[in-house]
Amino acid sequence: MTSSIERAGLPVVNITAVPTISEMVGASRVLRGCTVTNVLGDTRLTKEKERELRRSYVLRALEILRMEINSKQIFTLEGTV
């Protein structure tokens, strides 16, 4: 789905805990999430800390959308893999 949207001219950030699969299907911008069962969160955190974590993922995804990408890249909250 991600690569189809990108072919239409819209940039997409795929947030996933299994970035290799996203790479195989052609996603250009992949943001590594936490776990398969909770991609944007961590149930061990307090409710407030988990909310901060989720916000960090959304802000990072928006930052990645603004980047010029020439090849497939995997990103983390801190940087690029």
C-alpha cells in the first residue's frame, strides 16, 4: 500500500516493528517502531510517558516526510539505521 501511495506522488512514512518487510515491498521511508504488538508504544511506561513516546514517533515521521529521499532508508527515533 505504501509504495502505491508513493507512486501517486504522495510521500509516506511506514512505521513498523519489522522494517525488513517494508523494505521488501518497496517502502522508501521506514521508521522502526517498538514491538510488533505495540508499534508506537510501550506498555511498561506510565500513561504520560507512553503518550510522550507516541508523540515522538509522530513528530519524527513528520520530520522524515520533509526529507528528500533518493533511496530506501530505515529511520529510528534518534537517526538513520
